[in-house]
Amino acid sequence: MPAARDIVVIGGGHNGLVTAFYLARAGLTPLVLERRDLVGGAAVTEEFYPGFKCPVLAHWSGPLRPEIVHDMRLDGREIQMLYPDPVVFAPAPDGRGLLLYSDAAKSAQEIARFCQKDARNYVEFERALAQMAGVLSHVLSITPPSIDHPSANDLWNLLKAGRGFRSLGKKEMFRLLRWGPMAVADLVAEWFDTELVRAVVAARGVFGTALGPWSAGSAAVLLLRAATDAHPAGTASFPRGGMGALTQAMADAARRAGAEVRTGAEVAQIAVKDGAVTGVVLADGEEIAAKAVVSGADPRRTFLRLLDPVHLEPDFVVKMQHYRCPGTTAKVNLALASLPAFKALSDASPGALARFGRARFGRARQVKRR
């Protein structure tokens, strides 16, 4: 039987690939096992209709942490990222449309066509989010502390987070504490009078979640997303070649660092002996010994299907059985003969139609040709 691997990573999505990269860079020899014949998970580029390729699931990458971009050489050396501007187009039922840009002042000019007060508040709202972003970004970068038995490192990280919180000042500290539990609909209503502006900003607090704009805590979702990008409506970034190009570059980076990536390898079971993980068993019966296993699957699948629950504490099993992780989004990909005409864009600022078309649909044609 071959020697045990240092670590097996279940799943070749972007999380698994980044994990494998850093494990390999630390001197370990991780093995990534991906069920499908291509890596990427939800971030893949596939041909969904003859002659048309696109990111069939996740369609934009969002802001990547700068250190990950640098370490994995995703900053133009291995992949080209496209940053369209304007970043958001929101049509209204009355035929008008709103365009928001990466520059707050430019966005304010567009909003001013609807409401001067909202235009001023938009700039102030982005400033407040940017000030909070430093504190929230630090919180997102640390390992979650153990609640029952915090280590010295846990306490040190919490202390640094507390110092960062105090550095916000009384006004912003109060804002952060008050905004977190709020419904995002209430939060945007405090800042904006125009329904279209409210809807665009509030959407960032519910997209990809099982929440609605009136759900308590949905404002916290917006704040957490603002931790890496303080623009109220967010920004968009797309890799040339679709999301599959980004995850393929991640896989290449992991391999260069020393990781092995296998596709067409479905993990059926996490093996356990004497209370310790000993490796994995593939769907075809192959057994792979490992000193540790990292799962990129969701908690329910990991603990209730891949792992035999008999090895877990009964109260933990009950918690996993009640862990809610339903699907929250659906997507329809359309192959079009020509660019669609948006009536609401005719109301936008001069030149906006051309910029919007180049940023959005010009990219789609590039992906198709690839």
C-alpha cells in the first residue's frame, strides 16, 4: 500500500484549490480530488449551446483578497482580469435607468438625475463603508476562535480586532453595532429616498443568501461584502475566458507549488479508524491513505454522508441534521443572435450605452470566440 499522503483535499473548487496551494507552499504534499473531469466547482466555463461558451454557474469573481492574487500570480501574469465600468445597470419600470460606476463621484452624478440628496448620501455611505472595511477585513482574515477553549492566539486576534474596532471612533462604532442586526431594507431607507437606489444597494445584502431585504441581519451581509469592496453596490471583475479560466489558473498555481490535482475522482467515504481520519475511499473502490482530510463539500454532506455519523458525538450529529443549507440561486444562460436593446439605457448619460455594451457584451463575444 502506498505511503499516506500528507493531506487529501475533497473538491477542486476555488476554495479547495486555494487551500491546496497554501498547504503545498508550506511544504506539504496535498492531493486534490475532484469528482468532475474539470476543476472549478461552481466557477467553470463550459459550452452550454453549440458555439457558445460562458461561465455557466458563477459569472463573476468578486473582489479577490490581494494576498491570494499576489501569491498565486493571478495579477495579470497568469490570467487577465476585466473590470467593466459602469459596474451596475438597473432599469426601472418607468423606462428610466440607473448606472453606477466604480467611482463614487461619478455614480453620484447619475443618482443626481433622480435625487440630489441621494447623490450626496451615496458618497457619504461609501465613505462609512470604507472606514468599517478595515476592521471587518481583519476579522474575515483570522481563523475563527474556539468558543469553548480559546487559545492564546485566539485571544490575541480578538484583542487586535477590538483595537481596530475602537479605532473607528464613537460615531462609526455605534453605526457598525447598530447596522449589523438590521434588515438591509431598513438600512438603505435611512440613506436613500429613491426606490431604485435602495433596491440596487440592498440587493448586495441578499444576493446568494436565503434572506430577503426585510430579513434581520441582511445588513450584516452587505457589511461583510463591503469588507473587501466598499462600493455600496459592489464592483464586478471577470477573467478573460470566463470563470473557468480563473480556477484553471488556480489549479496551475497549486501544481507549481507542489500539489497534485486529480479529476474524475469522486470521494465516496472518509475513512476513520480508532477515532482518527485515515484517508478516503473513492467511488470506484480505490483507497487513499492520508494523515488529514480537508473537505470542500458542505457540512451536511461532509459529516452525514462522507463521514459515518457513528464516529461523531450525538449532539453534534443532531446539530448537523438541522443545519440549513438549501440552494438559494438559479441561473438561466441564453444564446442570443444579437445584443439586446435596453430601453432604459436611452435615458442614461451620453455615451453610457456604448460603455455598457463594450463592458458587458463585448466580453461575451470574446468568451464565445475562445
